Amino acid sequence: MSGLQLVERDPIATCKHCGAQAVGPCASCHGPLCGDCCILAEDGIKTWAICRDCDATGPSVSSGWRSVLLWIAVPIVILAVAVVALYWLSH
């Protein structure tokens, strides 16, 4: 069996915009959304559901890609600086 199961003691999540029963979280701010209040945003090869606030203010799903690129680029830059410093010190 797949999907979410409601347990008696679990509260029902409600949409942060209209108060209807939520069907999932916003991909950007993780707030609960119903199907009527979400906006489908295509970013890369996937389609994401985001809320109206995130669509208007701009926190994009692509900010995750930026952090991945920084995670790769920062160590490369540090290693390049270390190589240049060691080369400079050896000559």
C-alpha cells in the first residue's frame, strides 16, 4: 500500500492559503498546500508544486542547484589556491 495513511491522533494538515485539506508540501518553503492553491513550476527535468507566496517572492527550486555548484566549486578553488601557494613557496 502506498501513500499517506491517516492515524486517529494525527491532525489533518490544512492548506496555508485557503484552509482546505492539504495534499502535499510546497517544494520551496515546505508549507502544506491543496491542489487548487499550488502552482506547477518546471525546473530542470522535474515539475515542482510551489505555493503562491514562493512564486511571487522568488525563492526558486533552482537555489538547490546553486548550493550544489558551490559545494563543488569551493573545494576546487581552495585546492587551486593551495597549489599556487605551494608552488610560490617552493620557488
